[in-house]
Amino acid sequence: MGRVDELLREYYGEDATFREGQREAIEAVIDGKRTLVVQKTGWGKSLVYFMATKILREEKEDGITLIISPLLALMSNQIDSAQRFGLNVVTINSENADNENLIMNELCNGNTVDALIISPERLSNQDFLEKCLQKIAHRISLFVVDEAHCISDWGHDFRPDYRRIVDIVHKIPNNVPILATTATANDRVVKDIALQLGEDLVISRGELIRESLAIQIIKLEKKEDRLAWLAENIEKIPGTGVIYCLTLADCDLVTAWLKKNNISCECYYSATDKDKKPIILEQFQKNEIKVLVATIAFGMGYDKPDIGFVIHFQRPANIVSYYQQIGRAGRGIDLAYAIMLCGEEDLHILKYFIDSAFPTEKNMNGVVKCIEENPGLNLSGLLRELNIRRNRLMSCLKYLEVSGDIYKDDRKYYKTAKIWKPDMERSEAITAIREKELNDLNNYIHYDGCYMDYIAEKLDDVNAKKCGKCANCCVKFFDEKVSDEKVNQAREFMKKEVGIIKPRKTVPVDLQCKEGRVLSNYADAVYGKMVKEGKYLHNYFSDELVDASADILHDFVREHDIKWITPVTSLRHPDLVPDFAKRLAAKLGIDYFVGIRKLEAEEQKMFENSERQKENAEASFVVFDVKKDNILLVDDMVDSRWTFTICGKKMRENGSGDIYPFALANTAGRSDS
């Protein structure tokens, strides 16, 4: 019996056996070979690299495994998994920055750490490279790329920072093993990974069918219908589970609705407070909450064997990411459910994601030209020079850095000697693939054959076969109808869900607006649609919007002693907001006045980033009347918050009381048409 088998029995029990392909993969790594493991979710890919780490550590006392992993939730989960093997695994990421120097010191000045987990983005951090990675490079005894489909341009979750990994791979000595793992690689992606990691790659590839999963697709176009379905069915599903939403706003909405219906749940996404994230994950791991409502920030590789269901509140981006996400369920139980709810907003959101995934040639040319003409600009300087959204600029800078067209020194950007030539053919080809993948997903939704068989075929699994468990193979497990009573409750709940307008803190505290309120998300069900139609079809906001606004503002106005309402005026729609604000004032029983005049200036929506929006707002409005009492400042839309911020600041400078913003709709991240 070899050391591999000894460790298996030591850590998993005398009767434990390897899953098909696990021993072979571990032995290939120990033998120093470059290995790609493509196995279904829950197969145990982390066991391969942690057991290999244990054995290699025994052979080389100061050896260390370097693991590249894409998600913070996954990192935390991997560290917990490593403890089974008695391994000391540490991570350096954006959420433990306070301990970064301590961890790097431990790595560089001792041999107590068995493995280091970092994100691919960390490879662009010059401080980390110089203070840590370069110093421990000679000690790396295993290099692991987890979720390796991200390396490939053609993978469903390609990240430009993963390109940096290939540069490292080319510098790693041939006698240092490399292990790449993924559950979601079709033939095209496998071929691409093999090309980047080396032709002598050992490939371990198994069947992807998940026998424990029972899939059902339920088409409920309206958001209130899907909320009603969740309220009526969640408690009928055994165990704990995950609900995936496409947007942060929908995560918040679903979480609030479930709590209103006495279903224990928590929300998890990138913007969740970093101190709360580990607490939420621990609660979920211990089954202390029924549901985790999440974006894809919770996803790849997370290991909780008893997840009983995964529900998609909207359709996912493609079949591959869908397989990855439903793969969270049923790892250690015989039956788990994967339910996809499809809605009317899905395609709009997903198309936006596809269209905004890559910088445009115009954006890239503009960024390169700006850096050439203004060497040494930092991010804020570039934003002032360029009319481009911050996230789009960040995307451009990342692509240009990774491709070697620009470089960053002390947070300032410079052009390299490389001749700039945009590679738009590649991004256009990938965009075309994304659109085809979305089309495949839409075909899947209307498919009348075995759902799991369809998924396996799209992943080029030669073992694809009918699962015998999905709703198309047998019977539907859950009723697709919802009661009118619960739908009405959901509709009323959506009407009363009050959004908050946070003050911008880039102006002096005494000149800031106070925390405000927003009635709806633009174009969403119920009020969001009314706002869109009122502005662009009728040039009039209905009395129902006045009544709804008054309902959510009545207590707010009394609590904050607001005595006046004034509108943000517009040149294109001069009467629209003033008329609404006047009727709202009457409904609330407070006084109305006009104190702001819009000047001839560009529309705020013409500007793409915060710096430009601030400058334009400063030039767009003049305050000619104020009241010394507290004021409700009313506009139809809120996005960047700069209009409210600047108008409020100017009113405060002229002696007004506190300013409380109110908008009918939040348009952040949405089209205005």
C-alpha cells in the first residue's frame, strides 16, 4: 500500500476508496507531471492537490504549494478543507489586507506554511510580487490553477488576470508539477488549456452527469409571480439551499421578501460587508439559515455536501455557468433540486453583461492615446481626461496591462514601447461565442428532452445520457402555478420596498445631503414601469405615483421635520418634475417652492464617470431661492447622485436647512431608453 492510500485511510477511514481518477491524478502530480483534471462538481478536485501537497511537503520540508483561486468564498472553503489533512494554508486577499504584511513575513521567514492561496488579480500587485512571490519562488513545489477554465479565452468565466498565470507557467522549472482543475471545460477549452500549459499535459477527464440532481424549469415572467413561488415552495424543499440572482438589487429584494415570509435567509455578494461574510458562510455551513441568496460571488468550488436545492431567480448566462452553479447541490446526498425560474428581465440583463464584457476599440484607443499624451496620470487623472465609466476604464487598463501595452508604476500609468494595435477580432469572436451560449441556454429552457443529457452534451461529455430524474424524464416535482393572493402580496411588497439614496461624502459634511429615498428601480415591475412610461410616453407622472411616494414619505417627512418640497428642474421636460413635486407637496401637507434653475448644459447622462458628472452638475444648476427649514429635493431619476449632491450643496451654501433627496426611480446600471 502506497503513501497515497495510507493518507486516504488515515483521513477518511479504513473503508475509504478513491473516486475514479483521483489516485491517478495525485500520482501524476507527485511524479512531477503537468496535469489537467476535468471532473464533475463534487468529485473532489481539492483532495487531489491537498493530498499531493501533504506528500510533497514530506519530501521537501521547505516546499510550498501556490494555489490560484478565483473567489473569496472558495478560498475560505478551501482553507477549511485543508485542515482535514493537517495543512497550514493561508491566503492573501482584499479582505485580509490588515494582516497582509504579517502573512508575507510568515511565508518568507519560515517554513510553517504548507500552501498559499491567492486570486489571479494578486499577480498584478507589484508589492506582493517583490516582497513575497519572488522570495518564495524557489520553494514552490506545486503550482495549482483552480477553476482553470478561467485561463482560456473561450472559457465561460474568462478573466484577463488569468493570462498572467500563463506567464508564470512559462517560468516554472519543468520538474515542478502543475495541476489545473475545473468542472466546466468543453473540448475547445481543454484544447486551449493544453496549448497554454504544455503538450505533454496529463488529462484526467470523467463523466459530468450529476446523478443526484433533479432539474425543473418554471417560466414565470413577472417578478412578483416568482417571489410568490418562492414564498409558497421554499419550505417544501428539504434541507438548505442557494438562490442565485443576476443583480445585487434583486438579491436584496428576494432576501427581504423571504424574511417577510418568515423564511430564514441571508444575502451574499461582493458588496456584502467583509466582516459579515465569514459569519454568513458559517451560518449556512451549519444549516442555521434555510437559504443563501447570492450572486455568482458565491459559486465555483464551494463545498457543502448537504445543499438540498439551488434555485435561479433569473436564467443564468450560459449552460456551463449554470452547471457550475447547480453543482453546489447534492454533493453528499442522494437527491437535490435545481429549479430555474425564468423572467421577462433576464435577457435584457444578460445582453447587457455580454455587451459590456469587453472594452470597445474606441475606449481602448482613447485610453492609450490619453496615456501617451499624459504619461504618469493616475486613475483619477484618467477619469478627468476621459468620458468613460470607471468600471469600463478599469477594464481597459487591465487588458492593456496584461497585454503589455501599458504599465503601472506607483499607481501611475505609462505607455510601453510596444506598438499599440487593438486586437478586436479576439474580443469579437469571444462575444459571438457568448451570444451563441445564451442562445443554447434559451433552447435549453424550451427543451423537451432530458435536461442533464443536454447539459452534458454541451460540455462534450462522451458519457452523456438521460438522467431519469429531471422534470422532463419523469414528472414535475413542484407546482408551476402560484396563488393570486400571494402574487398580490408580492406586488404590494414590491411597491413598498423603499430604496435608500446614500449621500456622497466627497463634499464637506455640513454641505452634504442627508440620506434620501427612492421609490423604485427604473423599468422594473409596477412603479418602475410607470416612471418610464410617465417620462417618455405621457410626459406626466400619474396620481398613483404621487400616492405611492406619499405613502413611503409620510413618516419620513414627519421624522425629519421636513417643511418644504422643491423640484430639480429640467430643460427638456420643464413641467414634468415640478408638476409631480407640487402634487406630492399637497398630498404630504407641506409647502412647495421652486429654488433651482437648470442652465444650458450637457445632459448628465452624457457623462460616463463620476469626475465628469460632478463637473457637469456644478455647471448645470444655479440656486436662486432657499428656505431655512428642512427641504425634500425631488427628481425623477437618480443614478450617480451628483445632481442631488451638487444641488443640495449649493442650497446649503445659501443658508437652507437640511436637504433630503427623493427620486421616483433608480437608474444606476440601466439603460435610459
